[in-house]
Amino acid sequence: MTETGSGTGGAAMTEKRGNTCWVQCPKCSAWHHVAPDLLRSTHVKMHCPSCHFEFFAAEAQAVIDP
Ligand SMILES: [Zn+2]
């Protein structure tokens, strides 16, 4: 048997939706979704589709990371 980690949740967490992260632009306060990977990489800037401002995840006004 190849069972690794029996307490990680599994099934319920692998639905289609559920890994959409949201950030709020520090400039215009618009919400837009970003890839989870992008949120976690501190050296990559995100781009606001509303005002075209670029900012790091740490600079976001608010973040929703489910
Ligand atoms: Zn913006």
C-alpha cells in the first residue's frame, strides 16, 4: 500500500473551484483573482486589470487565500 499522510483531507479539497485566490489592489481597491502560486512568490508582481498598477502580494490591500 502506498498511503502517505492520512490526515490531509484529500477528496473534498480537490474540487474544481476552491483554489482561487483573490487580492485587492492597493491603488484602486478592485478585487481580482490570482493564481495561488503567484500569491506565494514574493518576487513576482501582480497586475491590476482595473488600473494597471503592479504590486507584490505583500502590498495588496487584502488577500483571500482559501
Ligand atoms: Zn488597481
